[in-house]
Amino acid sequence: MDNYKFGTVDYVVLVGMTIISTGMGIYFGGFKKKHKNKKSVSEDTRRTNFGSEKIDEYLMGSRNMKVIPVSISLIGSFVSGVTIIGTPSEIYHYGTQYYLIIVAIILQGIAFSYVYLPVYSALQIGSAYEYLGLRFSSSIRSTASFIYVFSMLTYLPFIVYVPSLSLSQVSGINTHLIGLVIILACVTYTFMGGLKAVVHTDVWQVAVMFLSLVAVAVLGIYYSNGLVAVFDDAEQGGRLMLANTNPSPYVRHTVWSVLIGGFSFWTSVNAGGQHMVQRYMSLPSLKKSRQASFLFTIGVSIFIALCCFMGLLLFSKYKDCDPRSAGMISNDDQLLPLFVVQSVGHIYGMPGLFIAGIFGAGLSSLSSCFNTVSLVFLEDIVRGFFKMQPSERQSTILIKTCIIFQGIFAFLLVFLLQHLRGILSVCNSISSITAGTSFGYSH
């Protein structure tokens, strides 16, 4: 990649972000003193339902988390490195029709807040699949929970691979070694601190993600021919499109596929994904859960819009010479890292900040999956499917063993991903198979 290599400042920025992330997780989860809430308990306050206060605190933050950290954590749970790397590449190749996904996100936010959240809050569930057991049967609950665990296990290597690949391109360090470091850091603070560690660490990681994207976008415009030229290039290159109403299912992006498919997919993830429901249920009331849903919808829409705009910057820069065809990169998912190196790589610390943002996205999504799959494993599989009632000590061992297992499994599957092209579409395709099934169950 233009023979660019990380400098000292870049390494300082990246290592500093990783150390702070791990340290914050350990502090908030393991060392910060617990303050009891002396406020009177309202009728809308949720109950403890994991058998002990210790387990409930580890998995649900004692259901007394704050709105803003949870909202930011929701964003971090969904916006992974796959989104940051894959979305610009998608816009670069197929145009701006995908921008309409923002409309679908807003619509699902409204539907979720007023259709799903009241039900979840009234039932005071701890797991999204607990609702399926109450509405249908334990067999439906078990089936959906197994599907979810499978989907998360297949999603884990994508989360690890993207930041590993990005750093490897600019540092020369082996991709698998970087993946191992990411997994070890994430397992450490998730293992020690549970949901509180994950949520508070997410706040820092999402801030780094957002700062890195904004910095690259602003500087990318500054060093290009200007904002107007970016859109002119997109229009002349046939990339500026928002009203493709072709009904053919073989067209990659149309108004129908993006709005209908996007709404269904995002609703299934937000309403049926345990990594999302867990955070909403960690808040003390329906009102606060709705506030978190509103902030999440706005925040993730901004992130997606920013990632789509990065795709326009990519096209403006490489419209006359496709980097893959020219041999500068071997995979389309390397487009954005290449752009960063060539556009702002001369600014000390900027490549490091960008990679730190990708790392933050990866750590945030990875820790979310670790914590959530552990909850589903204990609540829906051990207790729901096998009808076992482990003690507090046994539950703790099961949860933490599950976290370690996920780390090992994710590391092993990373070896398969280096042969794939178009990581966003591949990841979304796998997720849609399982998310669509669960979405159908919930109706």
C-alpha cells in the first residue's frame, strides 16, 4: 500500500486507545465501588431474574444503567469495523442508492419504540427469546436462541478480521497476531467486568470511531477539489442515485430492496437481537428505554451517513484509476485504508487515529457479542433448553467459560476470511439468514 508504514506517533495513538479501552473496562467492571441506589423503586422498575444479584449485575448492570452510556453502547454494538470498511466500498462500486438505508433505520426506530419495547418492558424479560417462550413454547425459544448463538459465532471473526487487516496493511504485522491481541484485550475486560465494563468502554471507543471518521472526511475534502467536486464526480460517474425503482430482485440496490429489506433487517436486529434487547432492558424504565432507542437511531443514522459519504470521497479520488485494477490493493475492503494513507498519511498520527477508530469499532462489537452470547447460553440454553438451575458459582463459571470459548472460536475462524471479497455484503448475507428467521418467530 504505497509502501507506507506506521510511524511512532501512529503506534502511540493506537496503543494508547487500546490500553485506555482495556483499562476503562477493568476499572468500571471490577474496581469501581458500587453505589446502591437509594431512590424509591417505581412501579416501572424492572426486576432481577437471573437467580442472584451478582449475576444480574454482571449480565444486566443491575437493570439500573444510564441512558446516554447505553445509547452509545447500542451504537457501538451495531457499528463495527465491517460497517466502516465495507460501506464506503459499497458506495464506491454501486452508488448512493444505499443511502436510503437511513430512512429505513429511522422507520424501524419508531416501530421498535412503540411496538416492541412496551411488550418487553411489561414482561420485564432478560432475554429476547424469553418472550418467544412465553408467547409460543419452550421449543420455539430454544430454536431461536440456538439460531442466535450460531449467527453471533459466525459474526465474531468478521469483527476481528477487519481491524486486523487494516493494521496489517500499514504495519506489516501478521494479521492473525493482531487478531489475537484484539481478542485477548476484549476477553480480559469483558471477563472481569460484565455489561458495565462493556457499556462504559463502548463510550470511549465510539467517541474514537466518530472522531476518526470525521477527521478523515474533513481532511479528505480539504485535500481534494472541494465538496462540490465530490458530488460532481459522483454524478458524472453514475454513482449519484436515490430513485432506482427497478422491481428486479437481481439489481443490487433499489428503493424497494433498501427500504423494505433495510427496515426488516434493522428491525429484526434491533427488536430480535439479544445484544440490543439486553441493553434496553438494562435501563430502569420504559421511558428511558425509549430515550435510548431515539438516541441510538439518530446516532447510528449519522454514522451510516458518514460512512456512505466516505464512499463518495473514494470515488472522487479513484474515478480514473481503480486501485484494485491497478494492483495497489488485492481486496476491495482495502479501499478506505488506502485512501487514508494516500490522502492524510502525511499528517502525523492520522493513520493511527483511523486504525484506532477501526479497533474501537471492533472491540466494541466484539465485547458486546461476548457478553450477550454468555447471557443467552445461561438463560435460554442451560436454563431454558436443558432445564438446569445452576448455582451462582456455577453460573459464573459457565458465563466466563463461554466468553473464553468465543474468543478461541473467533480466532480460529479468522483464518477463513482472508479468502473472501466484499466483506459487508458477505457479513450482511450471513446475518440476514438468521435475523430473518428470528424476526419471523417474533411475529
